[in-house]
Amino acid sequence: MNRPSAAARGRLPRPRKRFGQHFLVDRQALAAIADLARPAAGEAVLEVGPGRGALTRVLLERLDRLVAVEIDRDLVAHLGRELADPGLHLIEGDVLALDLRGLLAREGATRLVVVGNLPYNITAPVIFRMIEHEDIVGRAIFTLQREVAQRLVAQPGSRQYGLITVMLRLHAQARICASIDRSAFRPVPRVDSSVVEITFGAGGVAVGDRALFDQVARLAFQQRRKMLRNALKGLPALADAGTEALEARSGVDLSRRAETLSLEEFAALTEAAAEIAQGAATAPAGGAGEAAEPEPGEIEA
């Protein structure tokens, strides 16, 4: 026989380890996050993982309309019972599978402001999903583990600088707005947190082929201890050209490692790889950059 859920039994749902749940309870921190999430005209607010509803309540004090998506069915039942607010549209589901464009259309808005306290295990997937929808996501206000927040704003050459830093910076600008001590959460986590504001559509450089940029960056950081000369050997765009051609065209020293490159240098590698691939595609049958051997009877110019 199926047991009734915690919400159905009238008890406060307990945090689940598999969802990485740590609920923010500090009123001052909640108010600061809600103030950052204030939408402009035409924007709808989406809360990711409302949990027991602490931030949801503060947001509803400031907003006429709020959409919230929660994956935990017990928490959905609890919120449905405790927050009977006509301005709240509560969705049971996974934000990683949520149809953001459909949601935006149903809300009659042009862009989204996304806000939430993200567990560590879904931080990167959620951020990359926001990047995929940068044309409709204006800003994101995320509470993250402090170490992850520092990675988002890290500079080249630092230990925190990595793939997520580079990929986010291509599409957006991030800034740390506040620090939150671990004691502000229940249950208390082992780490402190930071509130980060991400503004999409404000990337640092223009890149013609973003899929190729993604390939270059991922290969570079997959083997971050290796020199770029070795890490980028498998780049499909290079075909038979080799990394020597990439170094010559980009002007980037490939004896360096990925964490030392700026966004502009990753862009230069991408553009050089695209030019090499285009040259290979348009080269005559006799070889890239070389004239084919003349057939008997042909006259050379």
C-alpha cells in the first residue's frame, strides 16, 4: 500500500539529499535576492526550486505574478496548500526539461528573469540551459556555493578559471552581489554561498561559429594540464592541417595551457580553426593551397 506523502500527512517536508536541498531561511538574504529579481516591463519571473516557499513568499510580496518550478512532489503539495496565492503559477517538473519558450508565451512576456537557490549538482546544467536560451532569458539571480560563484567570475590564470567561466563569459556578464554564511540555511551545509547576478546577451566578444568555440573550449579544458598543442590535436576542424597551422593563424602560443587564455584568445583560436576548415573545404584536389599537377596536353599558365 502506498504511504501518503509528507505534505498529505500535514508535516513539513524534510530535505532530500538526492535533490541537494538546503533551504535558505535568513530573512535579510531573502529580501536582498527578491530585490535583485525585480522585473522590468515585459519580463516574467521564474523561480527555480522554491522548496518550502521562503523566497517565494518574499517574491509574492513584490510581484503580481510568479512562476515557480519544483521537482519534489512533496514540496509541490506543501506549496499548493500553504501558498494559495492567485499570483502564483506552480509547476511540478524539472527546470532542465521545462519548455521555457512555451512558458514565456503563456505568460505573455518577452523575457525571463530566473531566480533560485541552486544545488551544486545541477548548477552547471542550469547555467548552460540558460545560455541556450539567452535570447529569452534577460537575467538570472542564483544563490550558489561560494566556490562555484568564484569560478563564474574568475580571471585567466587563476585556479578557479575553467570551462564554465569561458562559456558563460561568451554569452553573459556575471557579478557576485552578496555573500551568505552557511548558517543561513537549513539544514546547514558544509560551505558558504554567494548570490550571483548573470546578465545575458552581454558577452565579451563576437564569435562567428559558437558551436566551434564550444568544441575548442571543451577540448582545451578536458585536458587542462596539457599544453594546448596536445589538447587540441583532436579538433575536427583542423583535419590534416595540424596544430602548427592553428598557432600560426591565431597568434596564440600553443605551449600554454587552457586556464591562461583570455576569452579573446579562445575566440582567436576559434576563428583560426574556422579559416583552416574553410580552406580545406575549398582547396583543389591536388592539396590545400597547392595547384594540381597538370594533365598531359594541358598548358601551364
